[in-house]
Amino acid sequence: MEKRYLRIETAAKAYDMNIRTLRQMCLAGELKGKAKKVGRLWFIPSMEMKKLFEEDSHATEN
């Protein structure tokens, strides 16, 4: 199965997040170390973003 990566700008826009917040999450390893930095650009697996928001929605429900 092929992994699909989103540029940090695309992920932030798609999930209505601030780019700085998402970048800080990448630096802190909060995306389970899956985010990759290539040069100055961050790439995040689309599945990790989905998981992040699934976990967040479950946390707010409880």
C-alpha cells in the first residue's frame, strides 16, 4: 500500500489548522514520528492526520 503525504500547508488548510501549530507538532514528534522533513518542507502522511482528528473527536466526546 502506497503512503500518501501531504505538504504541511495542504494538511493545515484541509484540517483547518494553523500551520505553525502543525509544524510545532511535527517538531515535537506528536505525529508519531511519521512526519518527514525534506529540506525546508514538512510532509505528513494523510493517514496520520486522519488518526489525529479521530483521536481528537473521541477525546471531546468523552
